[in-house]
Amino acid sequence: PPARGIRSLRVARAYRELCRAAAETFSADRTAQMALRSQTAAALRQHVTAMTEEQMIQDLRSGTDFVRYEIVQASYQPDTDRYKAHLRQDLIQRGTIDLQPPPDPTTGEVPDMGPDTTAKWDGSATKCKFSADK
């Protein structure tokens, strides 16, 4: 159950969607799933008198979208001493993940973009500026 003292079917449904998103995103990490669930339930209980039903639902939906579309799970690969990102197709289709080659750290140029497109890294972790040369 989402929280004691909250008797709303709509809040329960929104909480269940958050749990489903956590199960999808953290499929191999049961500890992360349980931490997200328990911390969310505790926060709902703590704010039950300060938030309306609609505010709780909106917060849960926002959290669900964040977990579903903004978090990429990775696992450590001891044989290569690197991490492997586990990309889901929905992240790629939604555009959350843009599979472009990384920028050259010295020039900021993004390699292998083809002859018609240039890209320059703007220094942020998430944005590249693209322009077509025509």
C-alpha cells in the first residue's frame, strides 16, 4: 500500500505506476526499487495533511516520468573495468537518449556526423548544438 492514512484510489493508482516504472528502470537492482518505494511512501505519509489528493497524484506522476525517462541503469563490468548502460528502446524513441558519438574533449567537435551536418559541443552534459551545412 502507498501509505497508511491515505485512502485514495487515485493516489494508489499513481503510486502503483511509480512502482512499475521503478521495476522497469531498476530491473536488476532490487535494493534501488525498494528504496524508492519506501522513501516515496514515507514522504506521502509525512505530507498527507499538507498536500491535496491532486498534488500527491501530480508529484507521483512527475516522479514516475522522471524514473521512467530520465534514469538509465548501468552495471559494472569487472572484466573491462567499465560500466555498461542498459538502454531501453522507449528512451531512444522518446528522444531522451541521443546516440551520437561523444565530442572530442580538446576541440568540442563531434566526430563522424557525416558531410552535411556539423556539431559543436556547448560544454553541457546533455546538449549539443547541430546545424546543417547546405
